Amino acid sequence: MNLQQLRYVIALAEVQSFTKAAEGLFVVQSALSQQVRKLEDELGVQLFERTTRSVSLTPAGESLLPLFQQVLAGVDQIKIDAQAMSGIIAGRLTVGIMEVPSENLDVAALMATFHARYPDVRVTLRSGGSDLLVNAIRDRKLDVAIVGSNAVAAGQLVFIPLFVEPLVAVLSAQQPLATQSSVSLRELADLPFIDFPPGYGLRHETDRGFTHLPRGVAFEVTRVEEVIQFARKNLGVALLPESVARSRADGDRDLAILPLRNADLHRQVHLVTPAGAGSAACRAFVRCVTEHVGQGTR
């Protein structure tokens, strides 16, 4: 058994095609097929079901694939940690990030700083809802994530608080409530809502505020820009972090931004990492983020 064979198996499992796997690995198809077969013979189990049209993992292959991935990840980690011991931080870093306004966290500036300090680290960005990103950290599909989750999960993850801000109401200037200086949740409950789907941090917090007040969610969207556009068309009201609302809607004559009255709703932004030391690149990124946010709050 060798590492090359494990890489072949993982690549084949991902694309389910000998041709595509060989192309991605820059090897001839016959060599890939031969090495996979050798590994199967050595292990004494069949890893793949092969037909003239498809390739798929057998139950044995599905059971062993996570172990193959762990072995390769461990080897890669040895290389990265060895480089870190010699003062070199390199490797790959996969970062999950929700939508955050540049007033609080300028992602482009953050990445520019990180790349300038650690040019040998390759960064991949992934976006999504907070629950999705937290689960991806737990499943080791992400190295680190910036999420808007107020709920801090215990155990396998470390949550580092970055900043907190209140939620405000964003609604059409045509709404009678728009003439007020503030608005209560009870007043808002009579209006249709534009909200994020379940699994997003803001949806968790808004649902918490309306635990004892019935409200109707007319539209579920996944982008702040859609929230703003729908509110501008008077399709409903939305609750957004104040910095997000101000950056997108301040000065827009078609919209009103109102603070909430007698309601403590906010968004807590966390940096999430797996428990444990993590890779040198991950630790370096955590330092850059906390430094960047600290500078922005001075």
C-alpha cells in the first residue's frame, strides 16, 4: 500500500469516472486502474463497483474511504507542521465566511494582510449560512469560519467572539410605521417578513424575538441584497444587523431604518475553529482576524 494508491482511490470516489480521475491526476487511465486494483488485491476487498457506464463505491469502499482521507490529511499535516517548526507557514486553508459588511470586517483587506504575511498558504473561501459553516467545521470540511451564530456549541469547536451589534428594522418608506422614530416587535408582527432560511444565524435570532408573537415569513432569501430589494418594493419588513442595514440602505429614500423598541435582538459574530491546536496556517489566520477586528473597533 502506498500514498499514491490512496490518492487514486479518493479521486476516483469523488468523480466516479476513471477517465476524469486520471485527467485530474495527470496520469494515464490504465495506470490508475492498475493501482486501484492492486490496492484492492492487497486489502482483500473490492472498493469499487465497475460497469461499462459507471463507477461507484462498494459498502467496503464507503467504510474505508474516510480512513484513506485521514491518512492523507495526516501526512499533509506532518509536512505543514514540520515547515512551521522551521518558521515556514504553508499549505492550504479553507475558510468559511458569511456575508459581513466591510465596516466590521473588510474581507479583502484581511486577505491582503494574510497573503502578504503568508504567501505560501493557498486560501479557499466558502460561503453559506451559519449552521452550514459550523457543521462543516465540525466535519473537518473547513479549517476556520466566520459565522453570525449567537448559539455557541460546546465540545468539538472553539468560538472566538469578534463583535456584536443590534438588529434594526428595514422597511419601505411607504409603510405607515416608517414615520416613527422606533418600532416594536408587536407592531412589526402585523407585517409580512422577508427573512433568511432556517439555519442562518439571523433567522435564529429573529425567531427568538418572535417566540411569543406570531409572524408570517412571506419570503425567504439568502442574500442581503435581495432583502433590501424586496423591502424597497414594500414586499415586507426585515431585521438586519445595524451595520448591514446602514451600509446598504442609509440614504435610500425608498427605505426606512428603525431601531427596535423594548427588544434586545443582536447578532454575535464568532470565529469558529476545531478544538485543538489546528494547523499553523489556521492559527496564523486566527491571529490576523482578531488583529483586523481589533483595529477596526478602535
